[in-house]
Amino acid sequence: MGFVLGWLVEYEVKTKEVFMATFKIEGVTHWSIPVNNLKDSEDFYGGLLGLKPVGRLSNNVMSCFNVGDHNILLCEREKPQDRTIVEDRVHHSFTVSSEGFVQACKTLHEKKIPIVELEYRAKGYFTGRELYFHDPSGNRLEIRDPSWKKGMPEPPYEEIVKS
């Protein structure tokens, strides 16, 4: 539980005062991903992952991409971060079809992008097969095929890329 939420719950319990939202958030404008090199990241997200480039912002250190109803801002860091310092759980997930999953595996293999993990998730909120890897700045990404269900085959990555 985050600091603010934890404090808020503790405050409500102690005082029995309940906070209600004073405004309604209607949607998400964009998500931001910090990157070390904007050009390399534009090539990776646009060229390799196939996100639709929308354009650079006027400050020229942010580049917008679109997928579905989501805008993703690549934000160049002022000081590049060491790729060895990576958050294990923090990641961005992209949904693909079953065929798209196989193609993503093959493309990542051809481009020699190391795979962190292939997981077949049968339980939980986001079930399916999941492939984890890193972008050029070390951000953890996930390609997820929600059509995979418990009881379906679970081929290893090496078998998928040879299919």
C-alpha cells in the first residue's frame, strides 16, 4: 500500500472520517516511460514493437506513440540510468493475439533481444502467456496473449521461435 493511501486509511480508521472524491477522472491522457536515448527508443517502440508514432513534443525530449486507446510518452532522462539497475516488478504490458505472440517471440529472437522470462499464468486477474524482456533503456516490458488458458500446451521459448 502506498504512503498516501496507507496514511489515508490509517487517518480514516483513527478519526472515522471518510474522504470522498471531489472530482471524477474520466480517462488516462497518456502513460510515460523514461528512456535513456530517445532516438534508440523511438526505433525500438515504433520499429520493433510497431506502436504508431504520433510525434515529438515541442520540447524535443519526449516522443508520443499510440496503441489502441493509449498514448505512451517516451521521456528522455536528463541523466541516463544504468541498465543494471532495473525494477523487477515494474513493467508495461502489451496485449497481442495468439499469432502475434508467436511472431513477437520470433522477432525478439531474430533481433537477439534477451528474454527475461516466459510465463504461462493460469490464475489471477491477467491470465495467459506472458513474455518479459527489456527495452534499450532497461525498462521491463511484457507481451501478453490472453487467449492462452490452463490446460493448453506450454511450449518453451526455444520451441516457439522454431515453429
